[in-house]
Amino acid sequence: QVQLVESGGGLVQAGGSLRLSCTTSGRPFSTYAMGWFRQTPGKEREFVAGISRYGGITGYADSVKGRSTISSDNAKNTMYLQMSSLKREDTAVYYCAAAASSAILVPTMERSYDYWGQGTQVTVSS
């Protein structure tokens, strides 16, 4: 079992930056593939970015590619999502997730993830 706790959300102006954090407890962090998803009311949860076990490979949704960087600090059991040039359409609840046994290096499907955080709200104002 693993627990995930997100932090770093808040209100930011369009064009600004934000760094989300996801801290895990339980099994060694580096043994999970990790991901960030986001969800807005009435819509499905969508993949934002992911990082493979041991952090060697990353992947991004087209909507955030070039504006976001996912990283991890195994010593701190923490994953980060640095977002810049934020747009109003980035407004959402952001969730971090851990995949314990996926064969895919950077899973992009929600069903590939076994554990989820409670989410943190990001609101981008114009």
C-alpha cells in the first residue's frame, strides 16, 4: 500500500508558474511509475505527465508539452510537476498517481494506476 499527498496548488495568473509536489509513503518511491492527471467538472480525468520507474523516461500530454517538466527526488519520495506559461484551460484538480505493476514505462491510461492522491486545485485566472 502507498499513500500519495499532493501540494502546491493554488490561484495563479495566466502566464505564471506553479510547482506541484506529490509525496509518497510506503513502498520505495522509485519502484513505481508515477503520473499526473487533471480533471475539470463534467470531464474525464486526463493524463498530464508521467515518469518511469527510477525516473529515466518522461512523457507529456500535448497540451502541456514544452510548458511543463516532471521530475522526481527518490531520496525525498517526492515527484514534482513544474508548470509555466499557465493558461486558463490548465485550471483543474490535479492528481498524482502511482502504478505498481504496469508493463508500460510511462502509463498514460487512468486504469494503469493503482494509487491516487486526493487532488490539489489549480486555478488560472486571466
